[in-house]
Amino acid sequence: MTKKSSLVFVPAPAVGHIVSAIELAKLLVARDDRLSITVLVIKIPNSPSLNSIIDSLGAASLTGIRFIHLPQLELPSPDMAQSVEGIVSIFIDNYKPFVKDAITQLFFTSQSQTRSRLAGLVIDLFCTSMIDVANELGIPSYLFFTSTAGLLSLMLHLPFLDTQIHTNFKDSETEFVIPGFINSVPPHALPSAIWSKGQDGYTWYLYHGRRFSETKGIIVNTFAELEPQLISFFSSNGRTPPVYPVGPLLDLQGQMHSQLDQTNFESIIKRWLDDQPPSSVVLLCFGSFGSFGVPQVKEIALGLERSGHRFLWSLRQPSQGFTNPTDYTNPKEVLPEGFLDRTAERGLVCGWIPQVAVLAHRAIGGFVSHCGWNSTLESIWFGVPIVAWPLYAEQHLNAFEMVRDSELGGLMVELRLDYRGGGDDLVTAQEVERAVRLLMDSNCEVRMRVKEMQKMSRTVLMDGGSSFTSLGCLIKDLLDES
């Protein structure tokens, strides 16, 4: 009789983190029927859109995967944390007793219905306090890193930088040497949360970076051909836990879209795209939290108009806290006067879009993006070149790596890598026009490189591919451990 082994996943309560964690779970159980997976679901309070996505994922019929919802806790008060990283980290830390209790009930009591052996606890990069739970229960912990190998290297290296650099990082007169990067990294490319030492966000980045090395292994949503110098560094340095690049992990079926979203896509967006020539449309979409103030919206509009190219623009209005941006009731209020009329024959301004379905459409020829890692992997999968416009979190480092640090040459067209928004920090219409024109040029070298990377992104998942092989090594190590 084949011995069964189980894994418990604790993903962070954010769309990009949860979706890629579910894709990893699906990949593992499909590859080896000795594995089953339990996902412990944590929800953010008062976030209906996020929680509906979580519910839809949990309701899906996924063989070998079950979902257990943990009790709802409140977010920490502002006096406990001053950054998103701090709020999320403390919030997750408060779940330790609930995670321990759930695992104990499932695997370590006489009443346990689960008869398989627990092979490990798979935690998100913001859930490293759960290593304590794994240690208490005597099980190995594995880190699932949903971003780039570049950010992983930075976070692993941060404790060393902390002892060597005594100024705030943003004030450094020199660039930073980060293991695995070809070029030194300028301060503006670092996540803003770590710009100032001693600040709340910095403290938590440092905390998580220190704890990564306590895990048994690190699973990364990337592939060796996309970040070759970094993956090579991890495999040869001998100082970090084994790193398993198993990506790209993508939700290509659009599980996270509601029926209402799909209806809107079919009736309006897809119908419009179907009428456009192949590879002729520039998509502008900036992720779950991406939005701009009115002055920046007007500059984007003018740049698009002057570029002369067709466009599909997911335009959303800013919101506060953990709530996502919302659609404008009347976009005319924030767009230049007459813009919609003047561009009616070649442009469509809409609200939220199902990004994967849009990127897959034959009419899309370019993508102005915030450089979130899931969006980057999706664009590569569909062979759509990107204009890099990073906004927040680790996106500036993602953009720096793809624009300036790739062994293969730039994989994105640079727009503005140091943009942080607010005040007078505007990307001008001229900059938008220039980047769009360059992106849509049929002779654009970035376009050619992305097409080559598209082929690699699919090959790596096939039998004998680098990610296929890496996943096999992970499964062997998991089963040997159990």
C-alpha cells in the first residue's frame, strides 16, 4: 500500500499570494498521488472582494486539496504597526494558536480523521512566525516565496546589509551589491518599506529575511531560465536552504473571477477586442491596488491619445486601507475633456478586467504594467511585452531586474523605475507616448526577447524542463522527510 503524505499550507490573505499557493497545491497533487494538501484559510476583515475570491477558490472542486477556514480575527490597531508589512505580519502572528490547534486536531489526536503522515508546513513569506508552530509540532517548514528570486536574495541578504550600512538606505550615496544580481542595485529600486532603518516596514522585512534560513527549503514562483544568475547563486552558495524554482504558477482558468465579471468581459471587453487587429492593442492595468490621482490620469490619457495606438485601459479610482480600488461611475469626470470622443474609434476605458483572459486575447500587443510578479509571469506566458511602471511593494525591484539586470537583455521597456507617486511626481504624457510607441514598434527588441521567453516559460513545465525537474526534487525531499 502506498504511503500517503500531507502538507498544510498557510498562505497570506492577499489575492496574488493565495492564487499562486493554490496553483502550487494543484501542481503537487497532480504530480504525485501520494500527496494531499490542507489549506488553512485566513481572511482580512471588512474586505468583501478579497474574501469572495477566497471563498470561490475554496469552493472549487480540487482533488486532493481541502480548505479549512480559521476563525476571523481583527486587524491590529494602528499603534501596533505603522506599515502594511507590520499590520499583516502581526495579524498573521496572532493566528499561531489557531494554526497549531487546527494541525493538532487534523494529525495529532486519537480522533484525527487524517491517516496520512504530515510531511511539512508550507508558509508564505509574510507568515514566517508560523515556523514556531512547525518547531513546536516537530514538523519541517517550507517557505513558499510568491515573488522573484531577486527579492528573495535581497531579503536573505538584508540582515548582513543591516550590520554594514549605518545610514537609511534611501540616503545611500552608493548602490547595493546583492548576491546573484549582475549589477549593483540603486536605492530607488528597493521596496520603499526598507528605505528607512528603524521604521516599522524595515523591521518586519528584516525579521522575515532572518527567518527564511530556518526553513527546510524555499519554493519560488519563478523558473531558472528567467532568473538564471540568481538561481545559479542559490544552488552554489551553500548558505541557504535548498531553493526550488517551480514556476510559472498561474491561474490560467480565471478561478478568481465572479460570474458578473465574466459576463461583463464577454459582453463588452471581449466583443471590443474581437474587432481589433491582432497584436494592435496596448493594455493598461495596474493590479489589485493600482490606481492614480486625477493629474496622473490626465497625463496617461494625453500620452495614449498622442501615441496613436489602440488601447484598453482599466481605470480605477484610489481607495484607502486594505480595500481595493473601485471603478469610476463616470470616467469622464477625471479624463481630459473630449478624450473619450476623440479616441472612441481606437480605445476602450473600462473598470476592473479579468487580466489573464485579456492578455490571452490575440488583439493584445503590449502591456503597461505595475510589474507585480503574477502580472509579469502572465505577460511572459502569453508573449506580451511590458512597459515597466512599478508603483509599490517589491515592484520597483522586479522592474529593475527585468529592465536592467537580465542576462538576456532587457525584458521590459522602461518607463519610470523610480516613480513613487504623490505630490509633483508625475509621469508625463510625453513619457507615456514615448514608451507606448517603443513598445508597439514591430522591431522592438524587448518584444522579440519576450517571445523567446514565452517558449521557455512553457517548456520548463514539461517533462525534463527545469521547473518540472525542480518540482520532482521538492516532492522527493518532502516524501523522504516524512
